[in-house]
Amino acid sequence: MEITTKREGGSLIVSVKGKVDALTTSDFEKQLIHFVDQGDTSVIVDMGELVYITSAGLRSILTVAKKLEEKHGALLVAALKGVVKNVFEISGFTAIIPTFESVATALERIEPSAKSA
């Protein structure tokens, strides 16, 4: 698993590449919680290059989303595809976590003024 980050407007975009599985879930969750603890309240997880996620990975996303909610923030997921998209849909996570076709559409949700810029 590889994680890269960038900031756009007031949002942190976390791009995940590879697999979030039994070996990587703990690191994935720790990194996301670190960002939240550092004050990030608008987090978009770009899963466009994620090829696999386990139920433990889903739980970590839920944990981070709840932590952000407590801080009046939001976790959004973007660019789901393939097996990862199927896992989100079958597990019902698309009804729990806001999901978007792309990072750009997620940013529009968070920062509507970005659309007119």
C-alpha cells in the first residue's frame, strides 16, 4: 500500500494505491487518524488506484469517518472502481460514506464555490 497526500482548498486528498488488507489496514488507519488529529476536517480518500480492500479496511474508514464527524468534519470517498467498488456496494458502505465518481466531484460537494472558479 502506498499513500500520498495533497491539499486542495481546505481539503486533504489522501490517495491510496495497492491493497488495504490485514497487513496494511493498521497503517492506513493510523495515517488517516494522524491527519484528523492534526486538524484536518475535510478528508477525501481517492481510491482510484486501490485494487483491494478487506472488511478491516472498511472498518478503519468507518472509524475515521466517525472521528471526523465528532469534529464536525467529513470523510468522502472518490474514484471507486472494480473490486473495491463492489465491496463498498455489497457491504452497504455507499449508503454510509459519501462516495463520488472523482476527486473533483467530491471537492465540489465540499467547496461548491470551486465549481464556479
